[in-house]
Amino acid sequence: MGNDGVDERPESLGRRRFLTATTAVVGAVGAGFAAVPFIKSWNPSARAKLAGAPVIQDIGALPPGQQLTLKWRGQPIYVAHRTPAMLEQLPKMQPLLADPNSDNTDQQPEYARNEWRSIKPEYLVLVAVCTHLGCAPEFIPELKPQPFDPDWKGGYFCPCHKSRYDLAGRVYSAQPAPANLPVPPYHFENDTTVVIGVDPQGAA
């Protein structure tokens, strides 16, 4: 025994060192197990990965003047097949629009910042969520008078608060909606297959 009452015999010292080392190892292993759920939480779940996966769609059978609705990342996506008559209206709409030249670059990728807001003029791809309060705008492509606009030139109308967009998803001036409908990242795998969620190869 030492002066402080601690047993300093070799066998006692060896036992204490063993117990100290064992406790440290057990503590480290326990900390490792405790960390596993936390580290796992950094990895996206299978459902989250699926929600963000690209959506591939053949649009070869989509008739001119019609659109279909897809779902990507939990959001509805409109793919509209515009006719030559619809495309002819786009330059004429500029005086009526809040952002006719797509100067708000948050609303579309650079490759869709043109008069059609699309890669191919005939195909429009939009996130179908009104930029006011998130309602789904209705596709009303007919160039004829409507109850909400006697001089309607075709486009999108939000039934919730009456915001109007043209056939490129550009918002009219003085609407509740503050911005154009967003264009998601997308590209064409071939002439008739669109891939939503992935930019074209080489796009910034």
C-alpha cells in the first residue's frame, strides 16, 4: 500500500490498467454505435433519391396544341406541344408581360432564356406551380375570348387568384403572380424523348 491508501502491488496496478483500457474501448464502441443513426441521417433515403430522380417521357404521340402533366420531385410538370400559330403569338405578347425577356434568371436555365423559353420551340416544359401562392394554372391554349380576358391569346390562367401567363409561361403585368412560371432542368434524349431533372450535356 502507498501512503495514499492505493494498492501499488504489481498485480493491482496491472488490474487497474486493464480495467481502464477496457472501459475506454467499451466507451469508444458505444460512441460508435450511437453515431451510426446520426451518420445514416446524412444519407438521403431511398424515397428521397427516388423523388429527385430524373423523369423520362416519350412525347412523340403528344398532339400539337395539347399538353401532358408529369411529376418530378413532388411537383407537377407541364409539357406542352405548341403549334406554329401559338408560336406566332409570342412576340406579340411582349407589351403585355411583366418579364418578357426572362430577365429573372431564377425562373429558367440559361438554355431556355429565349423567346420560346424552351430548347425546342414547339415543346414547352414548365413547373406547373403559380408563382403567387402555388396553385396549378390551367392550360387554355385556344386563341379566343375568355370570361377573364376578352382578348385572350392562349396561355395559362390560375383559377385561385386569376393570374395570367402566355404560351411561354411568362406572367402578364399587374398580376398577383410576381414572376414567370419556372422552367425545370431538362433535355431531350432524342427527338421525342424528354428527360426532366437533368440539364443538357455541357450546359452551365
